[in-house]
Amino acid sequence: MTNVNTNYTDVFSSMMGTSGTDNNAFSLTDYMSIKSGSYGKLLKAYYKKQDADKSAETSETEKKQLSLLKTKADNLKNSMLDLMDEDLFEKKTIKTKDEKTGKETEKVDYDWEAITKAVNSFVDSYNAIVGATGESDNKKVLRNATWLTQLTETNSKLLAKVGITVGEDNKLKVDKDVLQKANMNTLKVLFQGAGSFADRVVQKASQIGNAAVQGTSVGGSSYTNNADYKKLTSNGYLFDNTF
């Protein structure tokens, strides 16, 4: 065995082009690349890039979903702020017109049409956020959405008195007839002042929106200028790591 030639150049000489420039010929360089693992490394790098590209596409989809979720959270907050307008629950001079005679009359009463419109706007935006958060995989979004539905469930009996009921899917439904016969004090307790149901919904909507914005950072993380990986910190970070 001592006479075995360990120089592989001769072995592959017949496989190489005579001029050494045949692009289809198998060269010693090719052999050494395979032997050293260079080809394997290139293949791994290629497939790693393919996986990264797929992850990036997924991330972009998630970002769009979270961006839309932020918009829905803002809509909920704004609709509830409209309900918190004190002027909405003050008596006004209401003009009515008899459809048969065309006679116009005035009376001092609450503007139930405006109140009903504001309540319906809140319910629509609330149901939209419940549906959107139910499709999210973001931990902070889901946590705050759970708190929102729990808050609503806690107030469900009071809400039912003004015609707003909670379904099994956590979405709300308005009974216009019950609403327009509701006690005004009950409406004010629900929708007026600090600490009211409305005020707390505004807070939860803001928290859901903030969570959606934070979620647009891939994995809740970032890279520094020196390419050092670091976790983004927030007030709820320790809580999130606990659960």
C-alpha cells in the first residue's frame, strides 16, 4: 500500500479537458471543493436564504394585519370617545314633522337618534376589533383583547339594560327599541366620566393599538448598528415572559 499514489491530479486528468478550459469537465478543484465541504456550505447558505425569504414574506403579512388592527383599535377608541361626549346625553329642542299633515312641532327631549347612531358605531367598531384580534397570533394583542372582552362581560347586565347584549362569540348586538327606552342615568353611568365602562374601553383600545404597533417589529426585536441582537423592552415585557 506504500506505493499508492495519493496525488489525485493524474486520476482526474482524463476527466478534465485537454486544454484545462472545458467548462463541462470535472476538475480537481471541483473534487477538492466537495471533499472540503464547500459545496455543502453553499447549499446550506442557499436554502437558508430561501427560508429567510419565506419568513420575510410571512412577516410582511403579519405587519399588514397588525397595521389594520391598529386602525380598528383607533376606530373603537374614537367611537367610544364620541359616546363620552357629555352633550350627547343632554336634552335638546327636537323638531319633528308629521308625515301626513306636514305639521312641524318642537319638544325638549334627548336626541335618541343621535344616541342610537353613536351606540351602533361603538358596537360595530367593537365587533370589528373582536374579530380582528381573534385572528391574531400576537401575544400582547391577544392579552389586551381578552381583558377587553372580560371588561364587557363584567358590565353585561348593565349593558343589557340599555339594549346591548353580549353573544357567545363575544360580539355585541343592539336592540334599538330597548335602547331608546333606556334610563338616562344608566346610559350616563356606562358612557360618561373617568372610570366608566366607556373610559376603560378607550384605555383597552389604546393598549391593543400600541401592542399592534410594537408587533410590527419582527419578533419584537431589533438589531443595533453593530449588528448586535437585542430584545425590545416595554412596560409589559416581564409579564409577557412570565406567561
